[in-house]
Amino acid sequence: MISMRNRAAEWIIVFSIFLLIAGLTALGVQKQDSRIMPPKGTALTFTGEDGRYLREHEEVKIFVEEGLQYLIGDQKGGYLQDYLGTVLEPSGLKPVLLTGEEGADCSLRVVTTQLRESVKGENFTSPLFQIEGHLFVRDKQSLADPMQVCVQKDRMTDKKLDKLTYQDKTLSCTGADSAAELVEQAGSTDCDGIIGDSSAIEVALHSKSMDRAFTEVEKDLYTCNACILVKEEQSALYDIMNQCIQNTDRHNLSYEMGRRWMDGRGPVYLEQSASSTYLPVIIVILSVLLAFFVYYLTNRSMYQELGSRMDQITASRNELQTTFRGVSHYMAELTPRGEITDLNQAFAEGVSVSALHRRLWDVLDFAPEDQEKIIAMVEDSARGIQTQRLEAGIGSRVFVIDIFPVEDARGQVSQLLFMAIDVTQERMAKRQMLQDNKMIAVGQLAAGIAHEIRNPLGIIRNYCYVLKNMEDEDIRAKAIEEIENAVEKSGLIISNLLDFSRISPERKETIDVEEHVRAILALNEASMRQKNIVLSVECPQPVRTLMALEPFDMILLNLVSNAMDAVEAKIRDSAEDPEEAAGSVTIRIEADSPGAGQFTMTVEDTGEGISEEEIDEIFNPFFTTKGNQGTGLGLYIVYNELEKLDGDIQVSSRKGEGTAFRVTLPIVSEDKEEGTCPESI
């Protein structure tokens, strides 16, 4: 019984295949014998918003971009008038073609990659017809090498143009915006060829009587769709036009309009299904599909589920592929040995060599020390180890690099995903922000430093008078000594100010923390004395460490500046005479214990304090308690610079009594450096 059932199924399959092949063959013969005629159109029914739009509008104004305006005829008609009138006939809308965008309901454009990336808020209809790109070569005895070719802009990528050759000659390309400009340029120069929209070039050559000067030699260099763009808010118009376009036999219509208006040179809509070239292939494919469908008819539910899952997988794969190709970061798939198997567009455009099947570190211009780290990251990822993010220089730019292991169905690492994010601008902006903050501090210190320099200058002036009028050698020697001390003091103040204000590389130095703190605070001493603020530094035992000086200086100066402002505000607002009132700022440096791995620096003031509500916000950017007097960046910079130094900060404060910021930093010796400083931009 089962055998008979199987035999019947086999005969059904064979008979179905025979009928399908016979039907398709007959259809192919009929298509070859039929004359191409424009479709009469099928009656469409428009309801809801679509129907309301048609009742309120009798015509639609369509802006035609410059590259397609050669298809517009005159008052008696033309290719586009006839073509669009036929397409929109079922809706009753009359197309009105415009050469300017003002007042247009929608626009007819040639869709290129650049257009799709730039257009926002507009929907693309199905293609009306297609524009083909051909090569036209000037008729002359010899062609230059490289050939001088005029190319229509935005139609082909530079990468594709670089690969083009003609008769083993490379092409040297210059661009123009339209076919008319290409032909004009070709006529005024001795160029060897033109690459552009085929029908537009032919029309332009004919209008310039240059038909015999150029010959079409290479076809299908590119194909672009001509679509109508409708704004998203005009959904009813979009639905109407899209239905009309899809209801039209555009293949037949484009050929008929081309013969009627352009001697067969107009653009066409290519339908591969209409070509008899692929008919045998289609017959075989459909026959096999039908055979499987009939044979497994009893398992329909299983195959429906399988088809649904396959659709989901395909959609997910397409989404992932689109994301991979379109993301602006460098992304590449690697073998466990670091060879590139696939890369996205940003990566391909960012390197000047062919990257496929080459090792990552041979393609990207890493510094030697970074190259070793990249190789180590690849080796660790190949073993399934999640690596730490690396910041490295590639050429003149800075990238944050991640490498992720990708496991197959057996749980083994089959490939690696490389991703590099360009953070050059971000690092430059942060660097500039630090420098701006530093220059603000220099401006605040300027008045006090000027006063500090004025005192030594007064000493020099007085002793110069002594030198002029005294002949006693002891007094003269004493005067010279005092002048030298005053000059040295002035020079030290100016040197400290210049060292602090200039943009410096983030180098590491071994310092005595107390001595360095006192040198930095010397810039604030004069300002503090003028404001009746007592500045003191306490350090029970020496603390020496290797650290990056610039981040540490920014941390110290911002904390001291905030402390000064808080004390000054309290003095100003106190009921006492501000000139007699005083406050204090104390810097306390302590190591946890002898040989400890870290030390603390506490900046404590007797200022007005911070409320409990504000403490949680003080490290956020642009948050300030000083009103228009503050930028809100000081403590934000402190927090970020401490992260670079692997440090920590804690704050304690009571309103009206003062604030203490406690900074914890590691102690690092020269022979065992811990951590690295970020590279400067």
C-alpha cells in the first residue's frame, strides 16, 4: 500500500514537471513573437486617505532633477509627460513637470548611494525606469595612456573607477554634474572618452552634432534607478503613486516610449524575467521547487515552520550585514591567526592597501609597542579570553580597539571580530578643554603674580641706586647679592607660570610630592595674601612617586582654586569687616604607612561649605555653585584626571563650616611602573 502511494506521488511529480516545462516553453515562444505595446492599465480602487486625496487633487506637481530634464518634451508632449501620464492614468492624477523645486509635491531623481545617505524624511517609490551607464570613446587613431575620460559625478565610486581599464589603458577621470556638461567638456578638450547616462549622452551628442565623434563601446558600467521621492507626511500620495507604478508593465512601457519619442535611445526598465536568455534556468529551478513541494506536501506544516525560521535568519543576517557595512567605525572579521577575511566600508576606505587575507598589523600602521599589544590581544581572543580595551595610535590618529572572540556551534573560536573607534577628535577636544581651564587659572593668578614680581623689581631699583652712589665695597657686594636674589625670585615665578601654562606632553617624572605641591602653590600665594587667606602645607614624612605631572597639577590647582573661592565667598558674606576677616586653606600630604602603595592629599578649607543636595552633583560637567562666575568644569576635570592616574577622590563638607577633598593616589617607583599615561594629541 505504501509502495503504491509512493509510486503515485512520483508520477504526480513527473507529470507536474512536464506541464510546467511545457507551459513555460509556450510562454517563452509567445513572448518572443509578441510585439511590445504599452499596457492599458488595470483599474485600481483607492479608499480611505488615498481616495480623499484624489477627490481633493486633480494634478500632481513633480520636480524633475537636472540630470533627467532632457526627457521633458515641449507643449506637444515628450517622453516623461507620456510615460508618467500612462503610469498615473488609473488614479486620474495629471502629472505637471517642474524644473524647479518650489511648489513641487514630489521629485523625480536618479537614486545613487550618495542620495540615499543624504535624503531624510522622504520615501522612495518603486523604480519608474533605469538609467544605464556606458563608455563612449572618441574616434581617433590612437588613445592616450592613461585615457583622459570625463565622468558623470556620483554615478560610480572612486574605487570602481580606479579598477576600470580600456584596451589595457588606465583611465584618468575628471567629473561633471550632468550629461550636457560632460559633452560640453569633451567638445572643448581633447578627452578620449565619456562615461555617463547612456540616453542622456546620446541626446547631448546629437544636439551638439557630435554623434560621429564618439562611439559607444562599453555598456552596463552602472545601473541606477529613477524613483519618485515623496515626503513622509504625504503618505496618501506615496501610496497612490507606488500602486500606480507597480501596476504598470514598466518594461514594455519604457521600450514603447523610447521608440515613440527618442528613436529607441530612451532609458528602460530591465526585467530579467522577460528575457528568454534565462528561460531554461527558470524552468529548471521552478521544476525542482515544484517537485519538492509536491513530494513533501504531507509535511507542509514542518516546511512552513522551516521557512519561517529561515526568513527570520535571513532577515537577521541582512540586518547584521547592513550594520557591519554601514557602521562608521573600523570593523573586520579575522581568523584566529589575525588574517582579515572581511571588512566594512569604513575600514576599506581608511587603508591605502588591499587588506583581505593579510594580517591586521600588516595593514594598519601601528606603533611598534602597540603592534605587540595587538598581537597579544589576537592570541588571547583566539583562546577565548575576553581582552581589555586598548587605546592605540594608527598613523596620526588615535583609536580605541576591541577584539571579540566569535564561537561556532561547537563552542570553539572560529573567527574574531575587530573594532576600532576613532577618538582623535574626542581626545583633542578634551586636551583643548584642559588647556582652556589651565589658561583660565593663569588669568586668575596674573594679578597676584604681577604683585609678586613688583616687589623684587623694587628691590632691584633700590640697590641699583645704592650701586650708583656707594663706594664701599662691602655695601656694593651686598647690593649685588640682593639684586641677584631678586632676579632669581622673579625668574622662578615667571618660569613656574610658563611651565604651568604651556601645552606639555604628559610625561612621567619622579617627584618629591611636598616640594612639587609647594612650587605649584607659589603661584597662588600672592592672591591668597591679598584675600586674607592663610595657605599651609603639611607633610609629616617625605613622599616620592613616579607620576604624570600635568594631570596632577590640574587636580591640585582646581581643588585649591575652589577652596580659595569658597573661603573668599565666606569672608565676603560674613558680618565682620571683610578686610579683617580671614580664612585658611590647608594641604595635607600623608602616606598610609612606610613603604605603602598609595598616599593621600587632603585639600581642606574654612569656606562656606557645600549642601548635601549639591554634593552628589559637583562632579557632573557644567554644574556650578558660583553662578555666572564658574564654568562647572573644574571638579569634572579633577574626576577625569584622577581616573588617568588610577586615583580616587572623596569629599566631606558641612554648610558654613568648610569642605575637605581627600585625593588618594598610587605610589609608583621608577623600577616598577604601574599603568600608562594616555598619549597626547
